Amino acid sequence: MTHKVYVEFPGRLVMLGFGSIGQGVLPLILRHIGIAADRITILSAEDTGKAEAQALGVRFLREPLLRENYQAVLDTLIGRGDFLVNVSVDVSSVALIQYCWQRGAMYLDTCIEPWAGGYTDLSLPPSRRTNYALRESALALRTAATANAPTAVITHGANPGMVSHLVKAALLNIARDTGLELAHEPSSREDWGRLAMQLGVRTIHIAERDTQVCARPKQANEFVNTWSVDGFVGEGMQPSELGWGTHERNFPPDGSAYDFGGGASIYLNRPGASTRVRTWTPLAGNFHGFLITHSESISIADYFTVRESGQVVYRPTTHYAYHPCDYAVLSIHELAGRNWQMQDHKHIMVADIISGRDELGVLLAGHARNAYWYGSQLTIEQARSLAPNNSATSLQVTASVMAGVIWAMENPGRGLVEPDEMNHRRMLEIIGPYLGTVTGAYTDWTPLTDRETLFPEDLDRSDPWQFKNVRV
């Protein structure tokens, strides 16, 4: 089959990390970017995937990157006009971005990572162990001197990443369906924020339900997932975080605001993997998901903030609502019962998945049509027919990584860039063929639907979309 090559790239490409995401994105890069395999190097802390990389003609080096050695290791691999794709854990994103700029190279990651131990460093207060704090450290790299530095795209996987583009597409669909005539499509941050405010969007859920199963049961003392176990456990043990909307009037009793940064977010003094929220997707219906911290919860809320005379007049509450595969849910319960001490064994489901799908999208609520979900419904069968080495979960991520790399190569001197600042139409054009069924659906469901049927609850019935009602 002939695949479209979106961009020719004459430099070298280094991929840091080669777990489930790295192994899934490499074939897509070779398909859609004009680069010879012998100009790609995989740099990994483990031998996982070595044979697969070498079978494609790609160089594989096993070398963990640490504070002490990362510059010396990368010096032989990265130079002016090259590209570093970071899909690893436990290597500081900020350090890598600074290094790439010094070398004249471009950069992309899927998550702003600290050095090893940063997520659970008890010498830091909870507010400094958050994605909010990590994002602030990355945004601090933006100066007049770095405005035209080699493009460094941060947090561009499926979520964070692709979901920011889905939000813009969903807003345009709601505007169309509610009869709001736009003089022109929004082209600036201010325009997009005004559109969301005019539509009356109160909250945005990144709503995901993963139903993939494998024939092999989860074992005791084992964490099972459809993507990185280390990545999921790391973010699951960070505090829950959410963008805090202007319509909210019930501040969480365990919530805290920040005394630094942009102020678009709050955090809860509890791990994300122990915090549940109510949400909805078209195929799953309403369900409980985990409020896992993700950078998009902060960046989306920040991007759509509207200010007048320096005062915030509009911001949507934004958060992740994630129901992972059932074995991952069991793994989280076991992890919590071990007082957040990681299991001794890990299993990432890919080749052994026998059925299921990943339904990932954005639920925009509070507007004239109540709530609208827009996103991807991708089955394991579709994923396997579209690309090798992928599950339904990983393909949504790997296609988004590939698209982010292409965008950076097409826009090489943009400095630090967040997904919300990219052209959503171009991104969805590239990602779309790998998303299975892309669809939108309205629903009458709210977090108050069928509540208090068994027991009385403390609810705010004046506004169903108060976070107080969403939280379990």
C-alpha cells in the first residue's frame, strides 16, 4: 500500500524511549515522513523492541539517560537540523528542550516529564508535584530570545494533544447546530475563548472508555494496561488536577489553588487514581472515570480563558475522566491497597488483546444542546488493520505523535508550542485516517441524571454542571 509522505526531512531523528508508544509510532514515521531508516536512532533504557527496530533498519542503542550523562550521550546523536522525539519517562523534558535549542534541533514529547522520582518527591509540596508546576517550568522557557528557536512541541499525544484539536472541531459543530452564524472561523486564542463563552460551554471532559480485553487474566501483584504502566502509575499518583471554571461556586473541601503561575487550575490533595468523576460517551453511556492529572486539563482551560480589563470573565472547568481497560482498573485497586507501592510485575496488552475498543473524545457541556461528545471510536480490529505494533489505545497516541512531528517539521522555527496553539484542521487531517470512527453525539444526560434513587445526596440542583455534582 502506498502511504502519503507529508514532509521530507533531511536531518537525523532520535527517538528517546521505545515502549508501546515508540514501537507503535516508528512505522508511522517511516510511512509518512521522508526519512531513510538509517538516519533514525532509537535510544532506550531497555532492550524491549530492539529486534523490531533493527528489522526496520533502524539503529538501536541501549543507554539510560540520567542527569549526569544525557548531554554526553546525545552529543553524538543530535545536531543542527535534527529532531528528538521523546516518548520516554523519567527524563526531564525541560532539560531536553534546552539541550535541543543549544544544538539547533527540534523536539516533541507527549508529557512534560521530570527527572526520575519527581512525581513522588516528598521533599516537594503537592503543588510542586503537579502537571501545573511542570507546565509552568516549560512555559518559563519562552523568552524573546527563544521565540524563533527550533520548534519544541510539548504534550502532543492523544491526550494531551489530539483532544485539543477535537475541542475546536466540537465548538464549530455546536455553533453550526445551534444556529450561531460566525463571521469567520476563529483564528486566535481570544476568538476561540469568545466562541466557547458565547456558546455557554461550562465544562469540558476528556472522556475516555477503554473496553479492550485479553485472554490472559490479570495476575496478583501485576499491573496490566493497554499503554505504559510506568507512565500511568506515575500520573495516577500525582494530585488530581483540573482547570477551574468561572461558573463554579462550590470549591472542593480538599482542593487547593496555586500561589504561582497562570492560575487556570486547582488541585485536589489526593492522587488522581483515587478520584472518580461522572462522565458520558456515546457507546459506553454514563460511567465513572478517574480524574487523572493531564496537561490538557490545564492548557485547554488556560487557552479558552477570556479576560476583560485584566479580569477573568470566562473559563471552562476542564478535566480528564478516564475509565481504562478493566484489568487496569483492578490494577489500580490493587495499587491503592498496597498504599501506592508499585506491583512487582507489569504487563502491557497489545498482541494478546482479543476484543474491545478505545472511545476517546471531548464532552463539551452546559450549552443550549446540553452536552456534545466528539471523538474517536477505534476498535482493536481497526487498529491492527491500520498500523502494526499498535492497540486501539496506542494508535490514537502514535498517530498524534507522528502528526505533531510533521507539524513541527512544517513549522520549524516556532519556539515552544502547545497543542492548543496549532492548526486543528491540519492536525486532524493527518491523524484522522488512524482514528476509526470519528463521530459527534448530543446527549440529555447530566451528572444529576437518576441521582438520589437509593440515598439522599448533597447536590447543587441549580446547575447540573457544577464540579460538585460531577465528582463521585
